[in-house]
Amino acid sequence: MPTTVTHWVNNKPYPGAGETTAPVTNPATGAVTGEVALAAVEDTRAVIAAAAAAFPAWRDTSLAKRVEVLFRFRELLNSRRHELAEIITAEHGKVLSDALGEVSRGQEVVEFACGIPHLLRGGYTENASTKVDVFSIQQPLGPVGIISPFNFPAMVPMWFFPVAIAAGNTVVVKPSEKDPSASMWIAELWKEAGLPDGVFNVVHGDKTAVDEVLTNPAIKAISFVGSTPVARYVYATATAAGKRVQALGGAKNHAIVLPDADLDLAADAMVNAGFGSAGERCMAISACVAVGDIADELVTKIADRTRPLITGDGTRGADMGPLVTSAHRDRVRSYVDAGAAAGATIVVDGRTVTPDVGADGFWLGPTLIDNVTTDMSIYTDEIFGPVLSVVRVDTYDQALELINANPYGNGTAIFTNDGGAARRFQNEVEVGMVGINVPIPVPMAYYSFGGWKASLFGDSHAHGTQGVQFFTRTKAVTSRWLDPSHGGINLGFPQNT
């Protein structure tokens, strides 16, 4: 019988009262491997109530004790990260090496949170006015909600919850129902690390659970990663309910290749960034902008590197795994069909891929499409699959205009040996994360992660010092310890003297 993935409340599984479930599949085989409970409103409220009840004690726990738990969690995660990678591959489909990389990048945020005490220091001014001292303190918000996507079931929640917990908040995670088990494994690890009951909780579900998290008054802030339409909805709904929100949306990431670039380096980068994790990354390069007369040579080099790639089961040494569901695979394939119908050139056709395992998996091979124009749906839409489009332009200015005119502004890259061109690009491009000869410019944990324009709703990026600011609020305290003699009555407005 399939196993059932339940919710997690107060450091133990919580089945809930909801009777609805969703299937969990192995994308490499198409087989249903389990089912996940979908929370009813009452279930979601019970999970939130546990986080609210746990908040006062966790808020009042010393920084030293909080960080001690964080360090234990970090050590446990480091020693057992391969277990988590296997869970990710089994439910998402990405190859094991990619899953392990996801865990490692998430662990960087855990390590950053271990050093949070110096980031929570307040300020102090003695004798700001006569015998009056003024100081500021950083305090946690309360229970916070984290709504994460299917493509990074471990790393994306880890962008948020280590900082939130270290700062003294309690957490309710709502993972994707497509790959729910990673969050449950993480919850078990927190328990083993000694995190008190109710500080880390998991609720599974669909829009019913999401809407309750967005509107429940006990939740003080929302961190979300997903598509732009949903990010816009999350931001509008949660802010209307008075919550602090960081909603990271979709992307259409471009990489400019200038004529002076190392084309071998650029071709390697396009393959890695376009087809890694089957293109199911918000930082994937989906549009390669070839500038000048290098396009033919560049396309040939990319194609030569793409054709030998092995698509197959992520546990068996393949280069690229399946897409997460059959419906998503069919959607991505429809964009390839539309591109061909619109006149683009299919250089490498992933629709005809032969995987290294049975045909029942959700397969679509790496696909390279040349002569793409900006009016084609394969260019305008976020495809979220292993499809790399090549757009040809004559000049750097035309390439820059393409990127800045795009409604998304998540990540971008430029490949060049010209330092002046690179410096001009990093200054002029209207995108939140920029790579110079780096195809996937995901910042380190002590810098922030986030885009511009329709790729971000809210004014706070993930992790780094912006994450600390997001999960805390400042309180300014003005104090005076009076002399034994009474100061007397004075109804005038207080003045600094």
C-alpha cells in the first residue's frame, strides 16, 4: 500500500481531520509511491495554533540556546545530507548530484543563521538627553508562514526557516504536494537537534491550506517562492491581511554572449544552466542572446554538447532526469511544438528522447531551438523545462534592450572578456542577480537572493541581512532612571536638553 505523508505538529506526525489526499509519484517511473494528506481549514488552523502557542517560549529562549540548536541541526544535516538528496530525487526526479547540490546550498543558509547573534545586536546611546538613554532592540515577529515550490523542496524552505528560527520566530512550512517528504525529513532532523515542540511545523495541502496561512491572524509574515501569477496573489492576499510579505515570482533569464567571449566556456555554461534539473530552476538560462556573427558557431558548440547528454533515472548516473509530472512535461512539450510552428529552428529535439529507463517516466530531453523571435510564446513565457532558445541580435545595445524590456528581472548573465562591457552591463541591466561569465548567479547566503520587476513582490529578498531584517522588527526604547527627588509636573511637550 502507498505510504501516507502526514502533517507535522509539535515534533510528531499529525494526520489531521481532512480526508482528501493527493498522489506522490516517482517521475522516473510514473509509479505512485505514496499519498500526501491535504489539509482542511481546521487542520491548517491546528498547525498554526501550535506555532502560536510555542512562540512566547521560543522568543524568550536565549540567543545562545537558539544558536546551540542551530549548530546541532547543521551538524546533523551535514552528516546525513545524502539521505535528503535521495528523497528529493525520488519525488522530484533531479539527478542525485543535483539534489545533493541543492542540499549543500541550503546548508549555507543554516551556517549563516548560526552566526546570527551579531546581526541581532541593537544600538545604544547613553545620555541622549540629560540622564536619558536611547537604545534599539531587534525582536522576532511571531509565527511565520513559508510556502515553497516543487523544484527545490529542501533548498527554498532553507532560504527562510533557519533565519526565522534563529531570530526567535516559529514556523509553519507549506511545501509542494508534489514532493512533500523532504520537509518531513527536515522536521525529524529539527526534533533530533533539540528544537522545542511547535517551533517547526509542516502542513500539506492545496489552495485551501495556502489561503488559511495567508489570512490567519496568528501568522505575521509570509515567505513565498513560485510563479508570478501566484506570487502576485500571495502578496495581495497576505498584505491585505496585514502581513509582511516576500513573494518571489517567475523568471525568464537571459544570457548575453558577446563576440569576444570564450565560446567554449559560453557553450558549456548554456548547457549547464539550460538543462540542469531539467530546466526546472528559477535561475535557469532559457534565452541565449547571441550578439554579432558568432551565432552559428555558438549554436553548433551548444548542440555538440547537448546531443550526448543522457536523460534518465536520477539514481543511475544520468545527466538529466525527468520533469516533475506528466502534465508539466506535456505543457513544456507544447511550447516546443508552438516554437516549431512559429518558424523557429529545432536544432536538438528533446521530444524524441530515449531515456535510459522505461517510457512511463515523465520524459522530455534537452531541447535547443535557434532563430527564436521575441513574439514567440517560447520566448515570452516562462517554460520551466529543458528548453534553451537562441535569439540573434546585432549589437550589445539590442541585447540589453531585450532584457530590460522583459517583464521579469530575476537573473541574467553576460559572457565576455571585455571588462568594460561587463561593468557597463552590471550597471545598466534591470535584473536582481547578475553573473559575469557565471551562468547561474545564485549569491552566497550572506548576500540576498531575489529579483526585480515581476520576479519579486515585496521589498525584501531572501536570506542574507535582508532576511534577518524581514524576520525581525525594531523596537526603540527611551529610558530614564530618576534621582530620588521627584521631577515634578510638566504638561509641555518633552524636549531634549
